Amino acid sequence: MEDSSNLVVNVETTSKDYLARWKASRFRHFQWLFYLIAATYSYLAVAGSVNHWNEGFEISTVGLYLFVALFAVFAVVSAPRIRARLLFESPLAKEPRQYSISSSGISLMSELSAAEYKWGAFVQIVETKALFCFFQSHLYALIVPKRCFSGATDVPRLREMLQTHFRGKVSLIGE
């Protein structure tokens, strides 16, 4: 994949990049389900204790409702951070690497690994404020932080390459 039109990006990802990747994931929408669970169980705890306190409403029931509500909020707040930390524990995730992006796909080179991906290897490409995510499945993505681009024209050039060569679903901010 070497030619003069290659876009070369030297990447060093951080755990914050993996956290930002969550914003590009389709699973981020599930957090609203947990908010709904938290709101429902909070309502049940308050309504049950106010409406049935004199009738012998169990304090353990209120405690259980509040526990479920707090667990749901904890899951929403902490799960992306825990996931990012676990993903970043991999030696490959911490290692500096070089991406060479061309008309045929993406080449990755580092001390521990080398890979070549044709555009057909990706199911979706998403741009967020902080990075580009090249999803190989709905769970796994190559991350290219925007801070790693060396020139001011590199990000628009990448957008143009994606629109020209990638035939799958592309979500770009700069359109």
C-alpha cells in the first residue's frame, strides 16, 4: 500500500481515547435503558414508602429498590471507564504504531505487530470530535486520534479518502 497519496499517522493511544471510542459505539444508546431502570426503581422506592408506610411496607423492599437504582446509575457511569481501562491494558493498545492510509485500505506497523486492512474489512467508520473509529465489528475498532495528525489538511484529506474509497456506513462530522 505504498504510494505518494498515502496518509501516514503516528499513533499513541491513551486510555482517554478508548473512553472516547465509547461515544462512537452503537452500544452507547443502552445507557438510557439503565437510566430508565434507575428512575423506575427510585420511583417505586419513594412511592412505596410514602403511600404504604403505615401499612407495614418493608424497609428491605425500599432498600432493594434503591440498591437496584444505584446499581443502574453505577453501571452507566463506570462501565465505559472500566471497559476503556481493560482495553488499554493490552500491550498492543499501549504501543506506538504507524497507520498508513491509502486508496486500498489501512496498513498498521509497530514493533509488536503489523497488519494490512482493505476497506472491505470495516463495517463502519465513525468520526467523533476526538478521533476516527474504524469498526471491524460492532465491538472492535481501530482508533486514530485526531491529535495524532501532523498537518492541518490531514483530517479533510482522510474524510475525502473515506468518501471516495469506503463503501460501507460512514459517519463524518465535517460533512
